[in-house]
Amino acid sequence: MEYLGADGLGGLLHAYEMSALGVAARGTVWLYPLANLLHVLGAALLVGGIASFDIAVLRRSRAVAAFAAIVLPIAAAGLALQLVTGLVLFAAEATTLALNLAFQVKMAILLVGLVNLAAFHWRFNGAIGEGFVPQGARRFAVVSLAAWVVVLLAGRGIAYL
């Protein structure tokens, strides 16, 4: 934490770690394990839903609109669960995690995945809603699949680095 600086980002991370949430995450028997389990469930919902949609886009499925209506709300619920539980897990050891290379990669690629998702929906949402996969959508699906798989792998790597 020394190079993060006590007055800057390091101070904010330390304050978050020492917050009531951080203390509870480290000090209760059930909060951290429950957050961890729900984080894994959120990952399954998020990546399962997004990967299913991406595969439908790659296949240029005619049922892409119906498919999106089913799997994207599941993915959104998974993302919400991931964000909430991720804040709990991060609070338990924010200063250590901030220096972990796997965590840094996970956060960077998570940002790539979210930007790709927003750009995809901004650019293609109308066409997908009408049930066809427009030219260029497949590139976004490839980036999406790669990004979310790397997020999963980096997340698992946090414990080992």
C-alpha cells in the first residue's frame, strides 16, 4: 500500500476497508462466505446469460430477439448480484486487492466488457429487437465472450496471486 499513498487512493482504500462493511465482512462468520457464494452465482447468471446471447448473435439466429428477452434479464440480475457482492468482498481487503495483478486485470477487462455491452446495445438494440443480427454485431459478440471469460479467469486468479 505504500506506493498508493496514505493521502490519496491508498487512504480511500484503507478507509473503505475499515468501514462498517469491511469490519463486518472480516468479523462475522457468515457475511464474507455468503457474499462469496452469491458472487459465484452472479457470475454464473451473468456470463451464462451473456454467453448464450453472444452465441445466438454469432450464429445469426432468427430468434435472437426472443432469446435476448429471456437471457438478458438473467444476465442483468447476475451483474447486479456481482456488483453488490463484489463491494462486500472488496471491503474485506481493499488495500490488498488493489495491488493484486489478477484483480487489476479483472477490473480492466470488466470495464472493457461493460463498454462493449453499452456500445452493442446503443448501436444494435433496434435491429436485435426486430429479430435480426446486423452486420458488425458479431465482432461485438466475440469481444464480449472473450472479455467475460477473462473476467471469470482473472477473478479466480485473485486467490493465487
